[in-house]
Amino acid sequence: MNSIDLPLTPVDELGMLLAQIAELTAKAELIKDALKDSATIGGPKVVEGNLFKSTVVEANRKVTDWKAIAKVFNIPEEAIIEHTKVSAVFSVKVTNR
């Protein structure tokens, strides 16, 4: 009996799907990177294909360092804990055998 003859369980199917998604995502990211690289060196920001059109958009992102602010203003850790919400999160991790 080889691995092709093994019956697939839902976990096996999930693992195979996640592997395919990872492979396709990697390919998509390479294409996106090429489009972004081209647009940033003067190439087109809009590229039209036969079925789809892509647009490279530049945006600024702001991120606030709340830990640094708390430190600057000497906010006690108890106050931070008091205002921190904790909730359960469930996830499924799949690894190959």
C-alpha cells in the first residue's frame, strides 16, 4: 500500500488545501512584488491584463507605540492590566507527519 491508497481524513484534506494555498500565495506575492518594484521605479501603476487589472497604491501607515507612551508617562502596569481585554482565541495548527 502506498500513500496514494490511503484514505484521506478531514485533517489530511485540510493539510493538503493549506499546502496548496501556501504555494499559490507565494506565487501571488512574487507577482505583486514585481508589480510594486516596477511601479516604484517609474513603471506603470496600473497594469491591464486580458481578464484583470492591477493598481499599485501607495499609502502611509501610522503605528502608535503604546508601550513607549506608557513608559514616558509612567503609567503603572496595574492600570494597563486593568484596561487590557483578554479573550479566548481558537486556532487549528496543521503540520505534516
